[in-house]
Amino acid sequence: MEPIKIESKQTLSREDAAAWLSGLADQLAAGGEVELNRQGVQFEFGVPDEVELEVELEIEDGKTELEIELHW
């Protein structure tokens, strides 16, 4: 299978970003398949019962970056 890499950037309200994250969290909690729609393409993938969570916070020059990564 060819490697797949999808990256997207968009500006959302804080509430819309929270809703998107909440929807993803609900799918993770439910188990089974997770659906991700980006750039007009829908991906479905399984997530195991245990994942590695990596959180990185960087504050520099008045700009804040929060990265949340899940690995399995």
C-alpha cells in the first residue's frame, strides 16, 4: 500500500475547533473505525485499544502552539 499523508490547515472559531476535537474523541471512545474527511476525501481507519499520546506545548514570541499526536 502506498503511504498516505493528508495535511490541512484552516481557521476555526474556538467553539468549532472544540466541536471537531469532541467528534474525534467520541469516535475514539466508541472503538472500531474512525472517519476522517479532509480535502474532499473520506478515510476510515481502525484504532487499537491502546495508543501512544504525545503532547507538545510551545510558547514563543507571543504565539502558542499545541500539538497533539496519537501513535499506534
